[in-house]
Amino acid sequence: MLVAGDSPELLSYAAMLAACSVNPSVAFAGAAATVPELFEIARESRADLIVVRRPRSRVLIRHLVCLAPCPVLLLPDGAASSVARPLVRLSLTSRGARLLALAAAVTRHAGGGELIAAHNVFDYEVDEQPDLAERFRTSHELAIYRFLARADLSGVCCTPVRASAPSESGTLLELARRREADLIVMDPAADGGPVWQWNRREARRLAERSPVPVLAAGAGEASWATLLRDQVFTEMEPKFN
């Protein structure tokens, strides 16, 4: 684990996470380290997690969420050093299964009592047809329960929650508020595509606006070359079928 900074809140949260590990190994980086420097230190120290205070810059938040070489935990000001009821963004893919297993393991080792698996799916055309929407909801709920039945939950009590709303980040934040979640776990690429496929703005908004810590996992396959290709060189190009 790599801890970036020395604030009391950050050190307290890192200590809580380290206590959950069997053989904790902790490295430290100064709060003044830039994001590229932080990533390089993480690679050199073979860190499996970066714990850092959430920056104010939207660009830095997006880079941390989508480009880090390992999972990143963004800690907002005033966050409590506990993991009692995490919320994980559920994606019905093999990568989503790995994220769910990670969230379950964190919940178990931190002594949490419940893991909330939130899945949001929305289709304007389906939503405007009540009969079709009801059939879609039923089939989708069955798919969620079948997915959870095959998942590795480490013996943790997992509560599935299905939502249907156009705003992914807003829906997850509202669910976290209503369910009193104290950690949000997500993977920007859990839907099975490249790291940018799940709306990168939604991923950034979720990390930026969350009042509780956000654990962004699985973005390590990305690179600065990916950022240039997918954001700078193709951002404004129209898509053709």
C-alpha cells in the first residue's frame, strides 16, 4: 500500500486498511508528489493500493481514477476510518465479478456487516413503455440474482439493489446516501470495454462528489497513450456505424 500524504485523517484510514491485511507493507509519498510521480513510486514499490486525499482538480481526479497502475482510494475530508457497509457498482461481466469479489473481501476483512451491490440500467425507449419495462425489469433482476449466486462473496451478506435512472453517478450517490454506505467501490472498465467506455465523466463525477471514500479498482491497464488516443485525438470525432 502506498500512502500519499501525512494528514491525520489519511494516516488513520491507511492504518485501518493495513490492520485488515495479513502481511501489510506500507510505503509513503509526500503530499507534494505529482500524479505521474505517484504512479512511478507505486510501480517501484509494487503497491497494490494507493491511498490519497481527494484532490480538488477534476483532471487529477480523472487521472487517478482511470490511469493509476493499481487501485486507488480517494479520501474526502471528514471521512470516518471504518468500512461497515460498502456499496459496489455491480456490472454483470467477468470483470464485474472480480470487482464484486474485491469489495466482498474488503468488507469481510474490515469487519463490515453488509455489502450493497448496486446495478443501474436505463433505456429511454423501454422506460416509456410500461409493459415492456416490467418484463425487462423482471428478466434483469433474474440475471442479477443468477450472477450473485455464482459470485465469490467471501461469506459476506450481499444486498442487491437495482435502479433505473439516466444519471449513473447521481443514482449511485443517492443509493449510497439512502443505504448509509461508508465506501463506494467501482471499476471504470467493469462493463467489459476499455477504461473510457463507462462514461469517464460519470466516473469522475462519482469520485468528485462522493461524501465517502471511493475505491477505484482495475484501471491499471490504461496508460497515458490511451488517454491521448481516446480523449485528445478522438474526443471530438463523430461516430459512424
